[in-house]
Amino acid sequence: MSYFCIMIEDKYDSHIYKPLMAGLFAGYLATVLNLIYDVAFREYTSFPLHEMINVSTIIFATLLVLAVAGCIYALIDRFSKNSAPVYTILSAVFTLLLVYGTLQVHRSDNSMLTSQFHGLLLGIVLITGIFATFLIPYFVKHSKLFM
């Protein structure tokens, strides 16, 4: 019986466990906010092009990106004593690069549709990037909030 309890404790003491769970928890929160933003944006603008950005891609992409971000945090934590500031800076820079890339996308020949697509994608990128940049380090340090 005591061997079983020790195995359970070792499983949760894995180096990647907390950052991965922090990334997934931040991913759930970001997914909900991204879905609310998506619905509100589409209602406000009547944006017709929803083939690429829809409910399933928002859910899958947001959770996957933030789970990977949690693993990257664990990797940085393994090799750096100041993992939170290093991760935060790298994540913020990556988010800014994604914002720049988002603004370079040409979705349609219609400039209004391209502008609306930029608005939708930019909001999702910013929400996901902010959650990855700030909530993952916060949740790693405050894991009692979700574990």
C-alpha cells in the first residue's frame, strides 16, 4: 500500500508536470475567452469568412499552443535559475512576432474582409499570447489554484 502512495507522489513531482498543467489550465481559460471574442466579433462585424477560424480550430489551437508553452517553460526552468523572467521575455517577443505576422496575412481581395480577418485573428493571437506570457508563470508558482 505504501509503495502505491509513493508512486502517485512521484508521478506528480515530475519536473514537467506543473508547467504542463499550468499551460493546460491557462489554455482552458484562454479558449473560453477566445470563443467569447470570436462570437462577439462575428456578431458585431457579420464577418462571413469562417472557414479557417472556427470553434474547433480555436479550441484545438489554443489548448495545443498553451500546452506546448507550458512544456517550453519547463525546458527553460530546467536550464535557467530565473526561468519566469526568461520565459516571459521570450514569450512576449514571440507574441509580438505573431502579431506582426498576423498583420501581414492577405486573406481576401476585398480589403474590408482582410481587415476584418486581421481583427479576428489579431484578437485571438493577443489573448493566447497574453495568457501564455503571464498566466503560465503565475500558475506554475500558484499551482494550488488548479491542482
